[in-house]
Amino acid sequence: MTVTLADVAARAQVSPATVSRVLNGNYPVAAATRERVLRAVDDLDYVLNGPASALAAATSDLVGILVNDIADPFFGIMAGAVQSEIVGPGGRAGGERLAVVCNTGGSPERELTYLTLLQRQRAAAVVLTGGAVEDAEHAQAISGKLRRLADAGTRVVLCGRPPVPDADAVALAFDNRGGGRALTDHLLDLGHRRIGYIAGPEERTTTRHRLEGHRAALAARGVPDDGGWTVHGPYDRRSGYEATVELLRRDRSLTAVVAANDTVALGACAALREAGLSIPGDVSVAGFDDLPFSVDAVPALTTVRLPLAEAGARAGRIAMGREAAPAGGMAVVQGELMVRGSTGVPSEASGSGG
């Protein structure tokens, strides 16, 4: 059943004219009233009539790309690759779409807001990048939003993100568990047993999956893990620095640090050097993602290379209908272990064969 402007007005206990003023933004409305109207719009999932050109077709020429942080190369690379696939032949006018990058700042509420706005604009496609927030209520809300977008003719693609249940969306999911296990297996093969782990935010799927891979590697070798060697924090350099300081405070004898991503790993390296420790002579450091600066770090970072550009380009082609969706609507994108100078045999194991 179609929700009307009158339905929103009744829900918000205001007049239809007030709803129109709030949504059009062309007349001052009290903040409390505005909030009540917007809440009713969200509750009822009311969709505004878009431009006349959009009304004439099922969808507009708009493609929305949702990222957590456009300043983070992880998201910037994927967003750029998606956009490169939605232009017309040779970049000329005719057949291309308008890409709009929506920066959520990691906010679940902002993510839902952008999806609602893209639905109102009858977006031709929506690509969501990066990990999801692990919250049952938010997951249900996202599933509903994506399902309604798909029902309205919008192609929905998840890039580097797990599938969303009950949503008609294609998922290109990174093998974060496998990558996390490969990193820790590499360090264990070198002889490391006291390995600190700097994880990302606890509520993110990417964080959980990479940490599960790390712990699976430890368990397979019979290496104890009581959680005392793990510190959580944001996916940024400062988090890597502060978490490493904390790990050294807990146990100065650690011989390796696995970081949630390459940016976090840079912060870890800075903290280790400040503590008078060499890399990898005293402590080995590993990252994740293989961002462009990783190979230029000193020493170059051992990391897991995720094919960010390739995955983003594929997501763009699927979103434009120029490539078929994978069988079952989901594909696992594998990473590749890149062994570089930031990891080595722990000093206590030198000459012992690891």
C-alpha cells in the first residue's frame, strides 16, 4: 500500500502543508516539529516524488556509493573503481550515470538516512562498501531498506561486505577470516608465539572476521589466547599507536603485532620505535589490505592484499547491468599474503630454525 503525504501528516500530528514545508526545505519550521515529521517519514518509509524525468522512468541516472570514510584509501579506492565503471563509452555523455559518494562516517543512522534519500531519488543503483555494523535492529532496518530499493528497480551491490539476509542484493564479500588466518600462520611459521593483536571496532563484521581468522590460527597450533593480547580501537593510525603502547604495558615480551589494517600498523610501528624497539629485529608487524603506502613503509609492511580496485570495478559493472551477478548472488573475494620486510624470525628463535 502506497504511503501518502497525508499519512505522514497524521503520523506526525501536523498538517500536510507542514510536512511539505519540512520536506521541501522552503519555509522555516520549528525544530521539534521538523524532527517529528522526519521521524514519521522514516517510520512509514515515505518516498517523495522525484523530478519529473525520474517519474517518467523506473529509476533516475543516479548511482549512490556508500563509504565509511572517503579519506581512507580502503574506501577511496573502491569508490573510484565503482565510478570508473558507470560512465559512458570513453567518458562521453550518453549512457553514463551520476555517481554520488555518501560518506557515513561509520554511523548506522547516517547509513540508513542515505539509503532513504537514494530511494526517494529513485537511484539506478546503490553500492555499499566495507563492513557492516553487527546490531540486530540495524541489520533488520538495512534489510528492509535494501529490499524496498530492489523492489523499486534499483540494483543493489555490496562490495567488501557480507550478504544481507532477505535483501535482493548482490554481495562481493572479502575473505577476511582467511586473510587473518594467513597472517598469523605466517608469524607462527617464523616462530612467534607472543603475538599482540590490534583489532578494529568491536561492532564491525570486518573486525570480527579478521580476529576469528587470527584466533583460528592460534588454536590450530595450540597457542593460548585468553584475550589479553587483543586491543580494540578505530581503524586509524592513532588507534594503532595507543593500542601498541597498551600491549607493551601489558607484556613487554611480545615479539609480533598484527594490526587491523595497514593504517593501524603504521601507528603500531611508530609506538614500537618510540619504545626503542626495532622492526622486525625486536618486534614484527603485519597489517591488512595492502594500501598503496604499505610497500613504501620502512620496512615495507607484510600484509594481506585485498583486490580493492578489482572488486570495486566488478561491483560497478554489476550495478550497471554490464556483468552478470555471481551464482547465488554472492562471491567470496580472496586476499593474497604479501610477505615483506616488517616480519622476521623472533630474536629468541634466531638460528633455531623457527
